[in-house]
Amino acid sequence: MSVRVVARIRPLLKLECAKDTIVEGSPAGAERPGSPTLVRIPNPKNESESFSFQFHGVYDQEATQQEIFEKEISPTVKHLFGGFDVTIFAYGVTGTGKTHTMRGGKSLADRGVIPRLLSAIYRRSRKIEKDSGGETSVEVAMSYYEIYNDRVYDLFEAPEKRTAAGLPIRDNGGKTVVVGLSERTCWTLKEFEQLYDQANVNRSTSATKVRHLVLDRLNAHSSRSHAIVCIKVTQTSPTQTRTSTVSAIDLAGSEDNRRTDNNKDRLVESASINKSLFVLAQCVEAISKKQSRIPYRESKMTRILSLGQNNGLTVMILNLAPVRAFHLDTLSSLNFANRTKKIEVNEVENEPVFRAANGPGGAKPGPAHVSGANI
Ligand code: ADP
Ligand code: MG
């Protein structure tokens, strides 16, 4: 099974002009009008030519949050409850709609992938509990952290409580785990939403205190950190316990910061962001060329994502801005995505832990599974 790669082209924003539109989605063949799978973009060196890239799906400016969720994310929920891990990540330049896609806005229609996913998980949990006549129970636990300058910070911790070095990570039976990451059980969607909103405040007001996304997009803290939500679903019946995890990742902006006029402080951060996404690109290239050495260990983000190793069913959403101002960065995102779609991923089935029917002590503990690690 390969990584499923879908592109989403965002609408024009207020200050953008229709005449600067250069990226468009189009159907791959006349036989399927209305379902684009190609993205077209001019060759920057010769605009009379265009490049096209094919993906598993392409969503244009008209696509709603609901449509993205129903077509791309909703089908993964079944796998999750079947005991498989799922990874969903948004990749793209700052300002292309990654956070809009993953988190979205406050109104019901604007909600992004993550709140919709949780809503679907609770709905399915309640159904499973009801259908089993109350014999099976489902517990949903969440952890949420960011990777910033190659350091891992728990987003349930207030920024002032962070240690500069961040949390360590280590390998645990083939999965990378974040040591000391907190995990919160959320019994209802409402509980989840409260925790998620609070944690997002910790993300946007952390360390650098940069809050202004509009005036200086590139300066925003959130553009330079990877935010990772892990949802652990544990299903317990009288005979077994099964745990699986879905990880939803809003990656840092993939822009090439060498093209911007950075001051000295920013350069350190940019270099580091560049580094983890650069290492990711190298990993993707090495995997697609079937090389034996994949440089996962060269950044924390790639160790944690471990694309093509043990991240389970994987969906990548490539966010694109339609306008010329993003031309070169858009092209490099498209090239990255093109290589990513060739990566084979393993479906990781988490073995259920069975209980002895009448054994002393009754239930065994659930599977050894450290929060936030399983991506
Ligand atoms: P990123 O996280 O990739 O930096 P954002 O999600 O912050 O980008 O999006 C940049 C801007 O574009 C925001 O103002 C956001 O509301 C808007 N935007 C992005 N995608 C869409 C969309 N599909 N529909 C409407 N507005 C969008
Ligand atoms: Mg963002």
C-alpha cells in the first residue's frame, strides 16, 4: 500500500488577484470530468510550457472542509477501529492552508480534519458500545506536541514551564516515543475540543511571543514548528484490549527560507526548519530510490514520522496556493509530493491483548504503548 497523496488548492485570498492564478486542477482524462487528479503549473523558465502532476485526488478552490473529510479522512476511521494505525499530514508552504485544513475555523462548516475526525471517532465509539450491549468500551486519549528547532515540546504544558532542551525521544520496539509526554483521556467531543483549543493557545504564544500571522507570515512561530496530535483509541471487551493510534500532523512551512531576507536569529530557526523538511525530502528520495540507508535519524521530525516504516495507513494532503507569488516553492512542493506518492507503507496491525477468562488477577494490562509515539 502506498502513501495516499492528495492536493488541495486554496481559494484566492483578499489581496490576491485572479490574473495571478497559475495553479489549477484538471481531470486526468475526458472520461471523468469533474474529478480532477492533475495539478498544472507553468514551467518557471518557459511559461509557454506547463508541468502536470498526478495525485490520488485533487481538490480545487471550491472544495469544502466537509468534502475533504468525507472523501479522504472518513475512510481511515474504519481502519483505526480495525486495529491499524493511521497517519495524516499536511505539507506545504506557509500560507497555503495547512492549518485551515487540519484545524480549520470555529464554525461548524469551517471545522478542519482534526475536529471532524474526533467527532467521527466518538460517533463510532458510541455505536460499538451500543452494539455490544455495553460489553465493549472505547477510551479516547490525546497527546499533542510540537517540534520546534528540533526540540519536542508538550503542548499541554504552558510555555513558561518548558525546559529549553524539550522532551527526549527514544525507540521502543520499532516505534519512536516521546518520553514524558502527557496524555489526556477525553470522554466527549466537548472535552477534546476544550483541551485542543487550550493547547493551540500554547502553540501560538510560546517562547518567541510572535502572534501576528498576517503582517509577517514567515515570522510566525506556527510556520516554523511541526504540530502533532496523537489520538489513541483503546477498545476493551471482556476478552481483549486493542489499541491503535491516529496521528494528525500540521508540518512547518516548506518554503525555502534562503529566498527571504532573514535576520540572524531567524536564520538559526529557518536553518533548523529547513533541516527537518530537508531530511524528510532526503528520506523520501532515498526510499523512492530503494536505497538501503534512509536518513531518518538526522532529525526528530523524521524519526517520529518515520514515513514508510511503521506509520500505518498514510494520507498526505499537499496544500497549494494558486498564485504566482508562490511559484518556485509550489513547484518544489509538487516535486516532493510526487516522490512521496511512490512510498510504500506498512499497515501496522496492533495485536489485541487477550485476557485469560478466569485467571487470577483477571485482566492483563493493555499493550505497552507510549503516548504520542506511534507515528
Ligand atoms: P498555513 O497553515 O499553510 O500557513 P493557513 O491555514 O494559515 O496556512 O492559511 C492561510 C490563509 O488562507 C488563512 O487566512 C486561511 O484562513 C486561508 N485559507 C486557507 N485555505 C483556505 C480555504 N480552503 N478556504 C478559505 N480560506 C482558506
Ligand atoms: Mg499554519
